[in-house]
Amino acid sequence: SVHQTHDRANFDSSMELNSYVQAGTSRMNPEPEVVVPALVKALNDPNEWTRENAAEGLGSFGTKARAAFPALVELYLAEQEQTQRAAPNRPNTLTIITRALKQIDSAAAGKAGIK
């Protein structure tokens, strides 16, 4: 698997981070303890595609990605703020993040005001 040649705690390179994003979203690496922390880090990536795919990957882990919930809510709020500034590409990003939050914990998403 992807992580075998890398130090589990070291996700410094963008290329490595993207490989974890792809592994998470395609379910090639079913180890949430390895992939979820990398996907959480990817939520802060400057590349929108990477953030969207990280959110989608986290959602694919469902309740196994519960540790990522606060970071996803934070990203949701940031993206929502950008949407209010009329950024045209944000609604799709918000949809992806919303779906991931609901897949991880729909009750908590509701309590957080995520619709």
C-alpha cells in the first residue's frame, strides 16, 4: 500500500499528500488510522481540488473518520464565508464538504447547523 514506504507521521510533500488523498477517495487504502490524518491535513491545502478530494475521502470512511469532523466543520465555515463573497466555484465545494460531514456523523452535522 501507499504508506509502506513512508514514515506514517511525515506527510510533508504535496505529492505524497495527494497520493493519500487519492488512496482515501478510491478506497485503495482501507486503513483510516493512516489515511484520515493525511486527509485532514489535506483539508488545509491551497489547492481546491485537493481539499475537495480530501473531504470526499473522509466521507468515504464514514464514522471511522469522526476525528476529522471538527476540521471539516472549520473548512465548511471558511468555504461558506467565501461563498458569501460570491466566489463562483464554492457551492460545489460546500456540497462535497456537507456530504462528507453527513456521512461521518449526520446528527452532529445537524447540530452544527450543516444542512
